Amino acid sequence: MPLMTEDGKAVDVETANLEFARAMAAPAADEPLTSPPPRKAEAPAEPKRRGRPPASEKARSAKTGATPIADTRSPEKAAEDRSSGVQGLVQIGAGALLVMGQRSNSEPLLCDAVVIAENAAPLGAACAEVAKVNPRFAKALDKILEVGPYGALVTVAFSVGMQVAANHGAVPEGTAGTRTKKEILATLDEVPEAA
């Protein structure tokens, strides 16, 4: 159905489009050609900050917490602490792989756990040696191994959890330093009789 005017006459669309285009392109006869009025000068708005402030700016919040204590250990003691710390972390990882491997009957995970546990001591010693010659590595390693008072709690909780799991057959006895039930019961003065 074609477009119609109010009085019912058909509209020639092509002619209407041409007239509209001419009207839009040419200024009105009674209007002078001028540019639009200039905008008022506005103070530039401060851009929204995203991300980290530049190093030249002062920190927005003061750092809180304890002041780092200088390392007073001898180089030998530091190397020993680093080596044993890395060994402990590696053994925790190996223990986790062992449990996952046993739960899922995954031979590759079990093999990974054994290989990682067997190499915990050499890995710890190697990390300690690198820390002796690379201060940045030593600092990073000390930061990783610095667990404060929670380290002992995590270690004891892990040991107890592994032993309870071994007692109930969830992991094999001897896993991650666990003892057999006979060894545990032998520590009692008097072994209760089984019912």
C-alpha cells in the first residue's frame, strides 16, 4: 500500500526523498552561514583512577604490621632452615598426591608422589645452595617458608590427620611418617584386650 497524503493522494516517495535531501543540504535563504557558538571553557575533569597509582605518588594507605627483623642466623643455619623448610613443603605436596592417587586409584599420581617424596631432600639442598649465591632467591624462599606460629600448627594437624587416616585404612600405614597400629599400641603400658 503506497503512502498517502491527508487528502488521500498518493505520495511519490522518490520525489519526497530528493526534496528532503536538498532541504537538509542547503541552508535556509534567510539564515546567514555561521559556525556554531563556541563552547564555554570547562575545567578538565580529573580522570578516574584505575589500577595502581604511579610510583611518584604517595601511598594512599600506610602499611601496617610488624617491621621485618634482620636475619641474624649464620649462613650455615640459614641454609639448614631453608633446606628443611623446602623438604617439608615438598613432602606435604607428595602426601597430598599420595592421598589423591589412592582415592582415585591413579597409578600416575602414586608414582608422582613417590618421586617427589624421594627427591625432597635433594630439592631442599639445591634450593639452599641457590639461596647462598642469589640474595633475591633467598629473600623469596625465606618469605615462602616464613609461616610464623601457624607453621607448627599446620605441621602437627597434618601429621595427626595422616595418622588418623592411616589408622582407618584411608592411606597405607607408613605414609608420610605414619606408624602402624601395632607400633602405636606398643607404646601403651598395657594393651587393652580386643572385645
